[in-house]
Amino acid sequence: MPDEEEILKEVRAAFEREPRIDPHHYPVHMEIAEDGALILEGTVKNVAAKKLGLELAAATPGVRAIVDRLKVAPSAPMTDDEICD
């Protein structure tokens, strides 16, 4: 079984190879929790990028669980009143 650094390296490489995730403009922080779960935290471009990132992470050998703390960037900034309308 790969060690924690190898797992993180593989997941980062998978994110880098996938242009739809765009980690240069939307960086994702990754770490391994004490229980062995992979924590993904940050903001991604859209829902598709979030789902793709989770799929890539889950397909990485050694990843047993994922803590999803990814947020989707808003398409346009809006105030609460604009959202209500």
C-alpha cells in the first residue's frame, strides 16, 4: 500500500493532467487525516470539476475515504437580495 506522500503525489498529478479541474487557477489543498481519509479543500470552477476531482481522487490507489470540503465558485457574485429575486 502506498504511503501518504505517494498518495498525495498521485492525486495531485491526476488533478494536473485534467484541464477541466484547472488547479493553477483553482488550487485544491490536500492532506491525509489521522484516520487515513484524503481531505480535499478549496474552490473549484464548477460542479463538473468537483465531481471529476472526487472521481479522480477515489480512483487513486491507497485512497480509502474522501472528506469533501470542495466548494464551487459562483458564476457571478450576487448579493442576498439578488439571490432572493
